[in-house]
Amino acid sequence: MIPIGLVIMLSAIAIKAEDGGSVFYKADRIGRFGKIFKMYKLRSMKENSPDIRLADGSTYNGDDDPRVTKFGRFARKTSIDELPQVINILKGEMSFIGPRPDTPMYLDKYTEEEKIILTVRPGVTGYNQALNRNAVLTKEKLKNDIYYAQNLSLWFDLRIIFMTVATVLKHENVNRTDMDSSDMYVLENRQTKPEEKELMK
């Protein structure tokens, strides 16, 4: 816990030094049995950035994303932006290993087969994260999450830990590379501001 706290403290200093904005980003996520909770992350984007999505509803996360701060690019490559989720673990909302939690917009879109992922706590990392990180479409992610939920075991979790470490150290699949920019949209149901349109170009 002490090393994690130290990394978070140093990250907070870097975030404040860069733009003076908030240190943490809190987002609604789907938890076990469909309960919505606030997931914590170190802020890696500029304050009040638009939530840009792709056609399948997955988050836009390109290498040239202008919303991401200088600290954010480093934090995402190393995954240290996920460290505050230890708070969610202590609150019983997440576990270290499990399916990455989805946004509430997906809750009523899961098929009967996909709903099995709601029977386990979401994780800071998981089988899909270890395999693909952020490089696949939503349905591929869900397929891997289903496989995890159907094959829970201590050995599987240990394997995921080692796979995750290897993926992070190699900086693999940090962002998607097969995105079609013509299918991007801002998630919020409001008129898109001019500056948000610029970010989507």
C-alpha cells in the first residue's frame, strides 16, 4: 500500500504542475449484479474533455488523442492511472482481477450470455486486459470477459497477473490502431460544442 500511495502522491504533483486541475477522475461504472459505482482513476485527460466514442460504443483512445495530457500519455502506457482503484477494492466494489467495468450505457444491452460477467466483481485488470488491453472492439472484449467468468480459478488469476505485467512492460496495445474516425461521436445527449468538433477531426 505504501508504494502505491507514493506513486499516487508523485502523480498528483505532476498533474497539478501540468495544468492545475483535479487529480482524480471519477466515472460511473457497472459493478457486480449491475450495481452502479464510482470508479477512481488518476486524471489523464484535460479537464472537461468530451466523451468521444466509436460506432460500437467503445471509447476512442488513439495515439494522437488531443484530449490526453503529457502526464496522461505516460500514465496510460504504464497503467499507473488505474492505481486509485485500490480505493474501490477496499470498498468491496472491485477486485484486483476481473472483467473491466463497463459504463452504465451497456447495462441494458448485454445479451443473456453476456450477463454472466455481472456475477463477478469487476477488476483493475482482467483476462481481456492481459490479452488485448485497449486494442479490441467491445464484443471481442465481452467474449473474453465471458470466458473468464466461466473459468474462475486461482491459477487463472495468477496467469492473468503475469500476462498483465508482461503487456504493461512491453507497452503493448495501449491504444486502438484500427479506428474509423468517421464513426466517432460525443456520448452526451447535447449539442456538440465547436471545440469538441475540433477534437473529433
